Amino acid sequence: MDTQDLPTPTTRPAPGQLLFEAPRRGKPPRHLADLSPAERKRAVTESGLPGFRAAQLSKHYFARLVDDPAQWTDVPAALREDLHKALFPRLMTAVREITCDGGTTRKTLWRLHDGALVESVLMRYPDRVTMCVSSQAGCGMNCPFCATGQAGLTRNLSTAEIVEQVVAGARELARGEVPGGTGRVSNVVFMGMGEPMANYKAVIEAVRRLTDPAPDGLGLSQRHVTVSTVGLVPAIEKLTAEQLNVTLAVSLHAPDDELRDELVPVNTRWKVGEVLGAAWDYAHTTKRRVSVEYALIRDINDQAWRADLLGKRLKGKLAHVNLIPLNPTPGSKWTASRPEDADAFVRTLEAYGVPVTVRDTRGREIDGACGQLAATA
Ligand code: SAH
């Protein structure tokens, strides 16, 4: 690659600065996974081939996880190269893969066509495999406790760049490369780099590719896809109208506006009450519990009175709280709560009848845990 194709490094955002519009850069090349089944058919017929070739390619990619034209034995050899060139450009290259937990947690650093870097994490549990994917290179939401937020926003990912992260994990599992035998991806969480609701269109299309039944898509259950957001209220409202039964996660981190303005700067636009209001509308429409994410930060947001205020706000709502002990990022002045404070926080929420779990922090040693994804090559 020519060095002038590399993205100019993003500058670190000033405290509280928000970036909603991603910088425009050369678009990633079009890939089969960017297209709906109808668009795939059109792409194939426009190049003078019968439409059924699109369904064949979808089957190879989404059902068989194969994009090597040599293995498309039902496609005439003379057509394979052209189809491959037109619909399967190389979108990303693995720069590094680091594993921990005996190989069942795997973080991959990807270099995209323009040099932008993103990370994805595969986590295998006894009963499921979760892929944590990035939706943007960097992030414009500038949360001061999050490594990605500190690096700023480089660009939005395309639908296919998101889907390919999941397909890459699916291939590793299908080939038996992840300890535990061959397997499949069962869950996807948009909790890698980026704010998914700031790259709305590409993310929704990616959700469709992931959840359309095979061979149109990967065939995951919508309920097993989680979209996590800082709380972009208009986008949450739009999502409510999509009739997608994905799980919505809201990164709350504080029950009061004063602290949330600092921890999640987008709160200066949409307040705690508005974000939770949009979340309850989503819950009522989809009948799905909203996941409230709360990173416990010692002496910052873990006081008894904040647990009490959170309990009051969530009491009786379709909500589940995920408490995440803060993963300190390099140079951070903050650290995780004391275990006794975390326990007291849990008990207070439970006293309000609010379901709560303390999330495990898989991938900590490989900087693959929540908020640690920073894409340094
Ligand atoms: N932008 C989206 C999704 C990416 S972050 C969002 O904010 O929801 C995924 C989750 O990790 C969010 O809940 C985020 O607040 C949390 N997180 C970020 N940095 C963290 C850290 N250092 N420790 C623990 N959780 C963190």
C-alpha cells in the first residue's frame, strides 16, 4: 500500500468534545456482505449473469463460510475470478491475534483497506460463543474512561467490514481452531470500538446480514445480537421503529446528570431521563429487557446514594443491570471499585427488585476487555 493512502492520524479530542459525523474517507470496496439478497441478484444480472448465481455465492459465503473461488465447484471455472473480483474484495487483513483463557478468548487486530485499524474479540463459553465487534474505527463519543474514546474517530465501518469480523470468527470455529472443538458464533455484541448508533445505517444492515436466515445471512437469532449505545436518543427511537428484536444496551454509568455529563459526554445533549425514556419505549415495543451498562469506578460512581438513585430509576422497568468493574486504561486516574462497595451496590439494586449481574472481564490480560480496545499496531 502507498503510504499516502494511510489515514491521517486522528487527533485526541478535547475533554467533552463530541464528533457525530465521521470524517469522510475513500469508501471501502463493495462486498457481497454489503448487499441485500435483492441487491446481490441485481449486481450479478447487471454483469450479464443469471440471478441464481447470487444465491450460490450467498450460500458459499454465509452458509459454508467459503470465499475461495477454487471451492465454488457449482460455478463455472471461467466465471469464478470475475465474480470474486467484483464481490469479494479483501476488506481486512489480520495484523495480530492474541489469545488468553486457554485460547477461548481471542482478540484480533485488523488493518482495513485504507490502513485504519479495528479490533474484534471472540469469547467462547461452555454454552455460547460471543463475538464483540467494532462498528467504527475509533469513536467520537469521548468517554474519558474508555481507551477507544480517547483516541478519537477515524471513520465509520461499512456493513461488510462489520460482517467480516463475525465471519472471521465463524471460520475459526468451523475449522476447529478455537479450543473446545468445532462450533458456531451464537452471539454478537456491538461493544467493540465505536458508537454503533452513530453509524446507524451500516450497523442496521449488518444486523440484517447477521440475522437473515442462511443462506441470505448468517442466521443468528436477533435476540442474540446486542447493540450498545451511549444514548443517542433519536437513533434509539429509529431503532424502536425497525421492528428488530435485538437487545439494546445503554451505557449509563451514572444515574444523575451531573456525573454523567462528565463520564458520558453525550449526556450534555440527551439527559439521563431522556435516554431511559427512549430505552423504556424500546423495551415496551420489543418486549425485550434493556441492558443497562454501568462500569463501577472507585469513589466516582459507586457510592451508596448513587446505587439508591439508580435503583429508584430502574425499579419496575424492563431492565437488567450489567455492572462492569472498570478496566483501567493506561494513564487513567480511575480504577475499579472495592469489592465491598461493588457488593453493596449489587445488594441495593436487588433490594429494588432490579435484576443485576457483575460482568466478567474476559480478555483483561490481552487488553481485550471492555473499553480497552485501542488498536495500537
Ligand atoms: N459506544 C458503545 C459501544 C462500545 S463500548 C457504548 O458506549 O455503549 C462497550 C461497553 O464498554 C460500554 O458500556 C462502555 O461504556 C464500556 N466501557 C468502556 N470503557 C470501559 C472501561 N474502561 N471499563 C469498563 N467498561 C468500559
